Amino acid sequence: MPSPTRILILHTGGTIGMAAAADGYRPLAGFPERLRQRLTDAAADYDIVELPPIDSADLRPGHWPSIADALLAHWDSHAGFVVLHGTDTMAWSASALSFMLRGCAKPVVLTGAQIPLDAAGSDALANVRGALHFAASPALREVSIYFGGRLLRGNRSRKLDATRLAAFDSPNYPPLGAGGAGFVLHHDRLLAAGERRYNVPSYDDQAVAVLTLHPGFPAALVDALSANPRLRGIVLQTYGVGNAPQGDRALMAALEHAAARGIVLLNVTQCLHGGVSQETYATGSALARLGVVAGGDLTLEAAFAKLHLLLAATNDAAAVRREMGETWCGEMS
């Protein structure tokens, strides 16, 4: 059995293991061995396990349990974990893992690359080296993202740049640490040890949808989504501190109908900074009267993942609404 001081690297796919093809980057076979050959100065001893690699744009909620299960299968034999993941949906998976592995007592660090490992100018090795360093830090007891020289809380992170190497940020929470010339871990920003409450449910990919409001938003879109019998939750991306066009009677009626059907409505802001405070304006209070849950400063990714997990765990819509307002693992202020 591997030593409990070793780190597990779990490769799930993404740009880091791709190569150029006629129609663009595609996963390339043999990535674990190629990484071993290049990673000659790792900060810790490690093992590599590979799931069938996918482009993270193809990721669905139904893929999340396979990542969590792979980690848990090696949980007792390794001191920490690095998950190699595509950047497009890395923040979504980091949020989901943080909720499935609630109270984890070991570091789980997601990373990847904007440029493939074997390509000129790749950021892959720097990201993996940094992730390995923090995955060997016993003080880190949560799911995080290490990318572009910064360690971020996973369920606070967002991909904010399509091309820059520093692609991720954590708009409403400061970085947990930093890499580069010397590694720094900000212990005062880390989650304290918590009760182990692991939950890896089976997800219905169609259970949650996202609607982003815009001027003239058609009520018919809400009605069309609500007609799907598998839909059980909607994340509304509203304006400012949680405002919606209360004067649009058709839209308000559509949302009220969805709520009456038992669909959980969750309100998050379209803004990068700040959060939802539905009582600030009458336009937000109108949503509160419909039973819409105020999502505080949850990121879209965290809101989507947490709502998915709760709906996968229970059919009690009232219980889901209550739990969405509770902070589980540092996901909101």
C-alpha cells in the first residue's frame, strides 16, 4: 500500500493533457508517463491515476461522482490530492467536490493548464508543481484551485480569463496562498477542521438550470423550463443586489408558477463582486415574496453545484431552501 505521505494525482482530462489535431486540441494518450518524464523536481512523492480523459466543456454533473469516488478510493492511502482538470469547468467541479467532501481533513487541489504540457510556453508544470506543494500541506483541509501562482478556495473561484495564464480569481474571498519564488499559505484564511460529512449522490443532469436576466427577458423561457418534469431548481442570475423586473407581470407570474410547482428558485447576482440582498429594493423584495432564496455572494458555480447536490439528496423543497441559506464550507460570507 502507498505511504500516507504520498500525493495522488488524478488526471480527468483538459488542455493539460491535449495535443494539437486537425480540428483543434484533443486528449492525447499516454499523459501520465509524459508527465512523469517532465516532472522530475516534484515537491512530494506521488502516484498518478487516470480517469477516461474528457474535454471539460463536455463535463456534466453526472461526471462529478466519478471524480469524488476516485479520490475516496485512495483517501486513506494518500496524504493529499491533486486533480488535473480542464479549465472551462474547473470551478464548477471544485465547488461540487467541496460540497461532496464536506469536512475533508486533507488537501484536494485542482489545477490544469491554459497551454498543453508538451507545447511551447506551457504553464502546466508550474501549476502541477504548485498544486503538489499545497497538496502536501496538512494545514489545508479543503478543496482549492491552484492556478497561475495563486491558491484559491474552490467554491469561491471563477474562471475569468479565456487566454491569460492567471485565468482564475476569487472575487469575494482573498487567496489562500501563493506560489512563485516562495510558497505562502495564509493560515488565517483556511477552513478549520470540521465534521466529516461526505455525500456522493447520483445527479440528474437536468435537475438544475440557469437563467440570466436581461432587459426584455421573455417569461416564455421560464415556462418552457418549468415544463420539463425533471427540472427541480433554477438559478436566477439577477441584476445588482438581486433585482428583477417586478413590473413584468408575465415574468413574475411565470416564476410564481415555477415556485408553486415545487421548483426551488435561487437568486445570485450577475456582478463579480458583492452579493444578493433581496430586501434592498422593491424589485428584489418581489422575488422574496415568491419564495426565491437569496444566494448571498455565492458564485454561479457554487450555487449550481450546491443546489444540484441538495436536490439529489432530498425531495423536500423546503429543506433545500433552508440548506441553501446555510454556509457549509466557506462558500459564502
